[in-house]
Amino acid sequence: DAGITQSPRHKVTETGTPVTLRCHQTENHRYMYWYRQDPGHGLRLIHYSYGVKDTDKGEVSDGYSVSRSKTEDFLLTLESATSSQTSVYFCAITPEAPGGTEAFFGQGTRLTVV
Amino acid sequence: AQKITQTQPGMFVQEKEAVTLDCTYDTSDPSYGLFWYKQPSSGEMIFLIYQGSYDQQNATEGRYSLNFQKARKSANLVISASQLGDSAMYFCAMREGGDTGRRALTFGSGTRLQVQP
């Protein structure tokens, strides 16, 4: 258990409203990630962070922003939700141990934009 | 171009038989890692096995083994003696850049495995 908690676990929101998803970790890992999962696409990287206030874009970052003001929290914000952002969102962390360290994932957040 | 390709959207296997899930990858980075994850119907992502690009031997973890063919850029997952609980979606993923860089994973589109009694 890598101590990753996502909230909320489920959310239904209306088109055009802002939405923030939270990822909380208990083990002070520097690297944190947000992915989205859609049928036929696997998981795709939205944004990632390599430290407090250090973030960068992934492959599908349009329409999303992130913030990391504390090591333990990584927030994903949809500024104005669209139906194309209906998806399952996963937060992940990667420990910095050398070698083949796997990524650990949160339980996922199912977001529906209506 | 796709970095990770899983060409089998779905597969069936009889209980107790072995099954191979295909994965090919594309990278020009000499240092990379290959991962397999299992996602059961409950939705969580479960790490199964890892293979480093410099590893000389194929990785094994219990009933899971990774058939790593570097020249062919393939990293197939072999599950021996399938069990009903193996029914799930399986994802192949790659991390490029070794211990440097963003350390993010690139995923394939997945293979849904169904084990039949």
C-alpha cells in the first residue's frame, strides 16, 4: 500500500463547471502523476509533478491544470468541464529508488460530465 | 507512432492453461523499463512484473513471466496455469530514460483476458 488516496471517488458535474480532483499521499514521494483512462486508449498522462510547485504537461493536458503546494497533495483542475473529459482519473506516484521501481496508483476517480 | 502496442483487444483461455499476452514497444532510448499491470473489474491497477532494458534474463514473478526479446522490441507476458481470478484487463507500459527524466509510464491500450472454467 503506497498510501495514495483520491477524492472524490465518483463525481457527476455539469458542462462548463470547474472541477477539482485531489490526490493525497502519505509517503513524501517527489514524483506524482495524473492519468486518464478511456476505452481503447489505456492510461494517458495528463500532468505530472517532480516536487512542490514543479509541474509539467503530459500528452493530454489541454483543458486541465494542476497544482502542488505541498508534497503530499497533487490537485487536478478542470477549469470548465466538457463531456470529452468524462473519464476515469488515476493518480500515481513513483518512488525514487534506483532501478525498476513500479508506479503505485490510487483507486481512481470516475468523473461524468453531463 | 504508438510507443506501446497491444494487438489483442480480448483473449480467452481455459483454466489451468498458459496464455501469452503480446506487447511491442518503440523507443530509441537505450535505458528503459517495461511493466505489466493488471486491472480487475474493481478498477485498481495492480503491478505484476518489470523488465529493465539491460536485464540479461527474463523477469519472473510466480506464475507471471516476461518474454523479453530486445531485438524484436517485444515484451510479452506469459501467465502459466491460468486461474479464474486472472480474468481482468492487462496493460503493458514503458518508462523511458532510466532513473532520470519524468519517470512517467506510457501505456498500451490493454488486453482483456477471460479465463473460462
